[in-house]
Amino acid sequence: MIWRRLCFMHWPVSASVLQAQLPKGLRLDTYHGQAYLGVVPFLMADVAPRGLPAVGRLSAFAELNLRTYVVDAEGVAGVWFFSLDAEQPVAVRLARLGFHLPYFDARMWSAQRGDLTEYASVRTHKGARPGVFAGAYRPVGPAFESQEGSLEAWLTERYFLHSAASGRIYRGQIWHRRWPLQRAEAEVRVNTLPELVGLKVQGEPHLLYGEELVVRAGLITRVRS
């Protein structure tokens, strides 16, 4: 798959509040003691099983995730998704079934005007708590690769995801080149996603932009407790 026009929006938040939202078997990962909650809008393209061609709208759609960072019982650090909204219902159901990820149906819209990406999402999933996001973002400055040990690397160079089902923790791996990042500026007009985990974010987020990245993903495996 290809991830395009992605904006990492991260706010520093209470570690104790986030830890309380995690399932048993995962502990919150922090950067020098600080926890972060991320809202990440982007576009998916060329999504397909390895060796098969992409298929129209099944393989290209908008996605929005609410995330933080965790370490599992085997000491592997990764991403924990509180929610993932997508406008492709088949992808939502396959991800929920095959990866135990909290994907939700949403009505989504995006447009690009020059280097500005406008983006909006309203969750429509039956029985799910509502989630709304609307904003615009653009890259600022030249592309760069994050340095080891930096906050930028800690937030973006994550090669595992975690999920949970029936009291068990699962882990999946992804592969990609190091992120070609740019600084970013954004206007967040509506953002109710943090309320889903009992938080209200304040102040300006830490912003990073990624124009395009080719990604491969593996199947999930159970984490030994």
C-alpha cells in the first residue's frame, strides 16, 4: 500500500489517563516520561494483497486514526490504535476481522489545493461512539529524515502495531523506508476524537508531514504473555 499526504498531529497528554485505556498486557510507551496522543489523517492508495493488483475504490480511500504508543510483554514497542476511521466499508470489515483493529465506517472528504490538504471525517459506524474531525494542513520547509533518539523518530519510526481480542494481545509488523518528513502547519477546526479516551487536548500539536510512503504489512501473531 501507499500512504499519502499524511499529517502526524501529536499532543502531550496525561500518561495515567492513557494507561487506564490500555488492555492488560500492554504498557504505555513515553518519550522522556511524556505520553502523546496522535490524530493522523491521510490517504491510502494501491492497497492489495501481495502479488495482486489494486482494485479501484477498494484500494484507495481516506483513513484517520487516533493512536498512542505501547510496549508489549515481549518488550516490543509499537502503535496502539484507539480507533481507525475509513470510508471503505470492505476494508473496515476485513481489518476488524483479520487484524482485530477498531476500524469504523465514516463519511470522509479530502481535497488538495496546491500544497494544502483539506480533510474532514464523520463517523457513521452503527452503534459506535461519534467521532468528528475537520481541518487543513500543509508541509513547511525541506524534507528531512529524523535522527535516532529524537522525538520525531520516536513518533514516526514505528514498525509494529498492536491489537487485542478476547483478552489476548496481538502484534503485526510493517516495513517501509525511513519517513521523509517535513515540518507542517495545520488548522484543526473540529476534533472530538480525544474525547473518546477521556481527554481534551489543548494548545498547538506537534506537527509533521509525510508526502508519500510505500508500506508492506504482515499478518498478526499472538504476543506471549
